[in-house]
Amino acid sequence: MGRVSPLLRRAPKNPADRTVTLIGKPGCHLCDDARETILRVAGELGASFEEQDITQDAELHRKYAEQIPVTLIDGRQHDFWRVDERRLRTALGA
């Protein structure tokens, strides 16, 4: 019998072990909408939530200024501009 790739053996992560990061800035209505959706989904699934302000970090501003709000899951870009609740739930393993 052949060997199974380690990638295929990995179990999906538990949503409670995931971190959702919102990168945005004050006064951004899309950021407010994204925050509301992320807080609801993360709260229901037990995922951690953190927020980063591009006006306080030159590198984040350089990288994401034209895409905010940007959503990361475990440090990897998931979405930008709008957060689709169903897509976020799926990405978190729900």
C-alpha cells in the first residue's frame, strides 16, 4: 500500500485555534462593516480576533492601502474590501 502524503493526513484546524486579523483604518465604513461580520463569526466559532491600523504602521500602509479592509486568517490574506460571511465560515473550518 502506498504512503499517504502528510498534507492529506492533516486534520482541518479547529476554528477556535484560528486567528482572524482585520487590517483597516479609522473612519472606514467598509472596515466597520467587515469588523461587524468578523466579530459575529469569530465569536460564534470561538476564533480569535485582532485588528491592525494601517495609519499606525508604514509597512501595512504600503502593502494594503488600496485594499482595506483586508482580512487575514492565521497571517495569510483571505479577503479584501468586503467580508463574505459564508466564505469566512468555510475558511475557518465551520
